[in-house]
Amino acid sequence: MKIIGIVDTTFARFDMGSAAVDEIKQYVSARIIRITVPGIKDLPVASKKLIEEQGCEIVMALGMPGAAEKDKMCAHEASTGIIQAQLMTNTHIIEVFVHEDEGKDEKELAFLMENRAREHARNVVDLLFKPEKLVKQAGTGQRQGFEDVGSLRG
Ligand code: RDL
Ligand code: RDL
Ligand code: RDL
């Protein structure tokens, strides 16, 4: 059975990990290993450990960069670390970040965090089980959370 890793953070203000696990379970039976770390800068090594020590074939790294300038710097550093962990392990780590200032209020932020987690969970399922489904969506302006923007017309 394929193993999917889920890492999320206690810093985030919505339980994105649970949304991702719930979504994956609706589509496939895979073994899911979930861990939670304090913040986004802890995601790269946690993801790498899931791949190298627990045999995960793909990992979702979910987190919420805060709205302050230092949080955006932190998000860039975390992102760079996640990319480095992917290159070191030759394995996808799907980064699911929702910036705290992407929602106009708490309700919209919660909506976005849940829906981006669920939509990327479906990307993870497709990457692992049906990569040809993503090829069919090439160039279609997919977004996660809010509405898709679509292909160019003209
Ligand atoms: O290793 C412990 C912490 O340094 C680590 O958990 C950081 O990711 C925590 N953190 C910050 O220090 C910060 O300035 C976070 C943010 N901003 C942030 O915006 N989002 C986080 N963590 O998830
Ligand atoms: O690993 C899953 C996603 O994090 C990854 O696919 C990102 O490349 C998606 N992405 C962003 O998160 C973003 O903030 C993209 C953009 N901006 C962008 O401008 N163009 C993209 N992806 O192709
Ligand atoms: O153009 C509006 C948004 O698409 C843009 O602000 C994106 O950068 C928002 N975004 C992130 O900031 C991010 O860290 C997105 C993702 N991750 C993502 O994974 N998928 C998105 N947007 O559609």
C-alpha cells in the first residue's frame, strides 16, 4: 500500500492536516502518516524524515505564514527548505501555504485554508495514482482555494 505523509503546524489557525487526511480518504485507500510541528520552518526536515525513515512516496506540507514582514521572510525560507528536501529525496513535497492576509476576515481565511488543503490533497492523489489526470489539466489556470482563473481566451 502506498504511504502518504502529512505534516502541518501548530502555528496555523485552522486544522489543515485533518482536512487533507479527510479528503485523501474519500478518494483512495493509502496509509497516511501524520505529524505536526510547531511552525513552517520545521516542515522541511519533518517531510524529509517521513520520506527517508517512514517510506512516504509523497508528502503534503501545510502551513500558515503570518501577515507580518518577518513571517513572509520565514515563509520564503521554509519554501526554500521544502524545495531542497524534495531535491535531496527526489520526492514531491506538495507545499500548501495559506498566508494569513489572503483572507479578508476569519471566515474567508478558514474557507481558504480548508479548501486549499482539500484541493492540493486531490493533486497529491492524482500525482501518486493518476498523473495523467494532471496532464489533462495542463494550462487550464487551476488555483487552490479560491476559484480557478481558467485558460486564456482569444
Ligand atoms: O523552529 C521553531 C520555529 O522557529 C519555527 O517553528 C518557525 O517556523 C516559527 N515561525 C516563526 O518563527 C515566524 O517568525 C513561524 C512563522 N513566523 C509563521 O509565519 N508561520 C509559521 N511559523 O508557521
Ligand atoms: O507544491 C504545491 C504548490 O505550493 C506549488 O505548486 C506552487 O508552485 C503553486 N504556486 C504558488 O503557491 C504561488 O504562490 C504557484 C504560484 N504562486 C505561481 O505564481 N505560479 C505557479 N504556481 O505555477
Ligand atoms: O493570484 C492570487 C493568488 O493565486 C496568489 O496570491 C497566490 O500566490 C496565492 N497562493 C499562495 O500564496 C500560496 O502560498 C496560492 C498557493 N500557495 C497555492 O498553493 N495555490 C494557489 N494560490 O492557488
